[in-house]
Amino acid sequence: MTRLEKIAGACFVLGAGLLFPFKNTFTILAGVLLLVAFVVCGMFVLASPEALARDPEDGHSSRS
């Protein structure tokens, strides 16, 4: 697991943790910003040169 994947996971957990249980404006804003950061980090994880260079036939597939 790369550092960026860990950051994306942490942003999701912290964002959801701040967004849903609290009603304060600051915590809602922080939760939304962390969830946006999760989406951006996730995009960079999925579109990294290493991920794009992998052969799709080498990975796990749903085909039998």
C-alpha cells in the first residue's frame, strides 16, 4: 500500500467521521473538505503511471 493510498483512506475515515455525527458548521466543512481530498487522492492513486502501466490480464478478473 502506497503512502498516497494511506492518505486517501485517512481522508475518507476522518471526513466521514466529522461529517455525519456532528452538526457544527466547522465540522461539516472540515468533513466535506476531507471527502473532497479523498476523491482527489483516489484519482491520483488510480491514474498513477504504475497503475496505468499494469496489464489488465495480470490482475484478478471476474472472468472464469
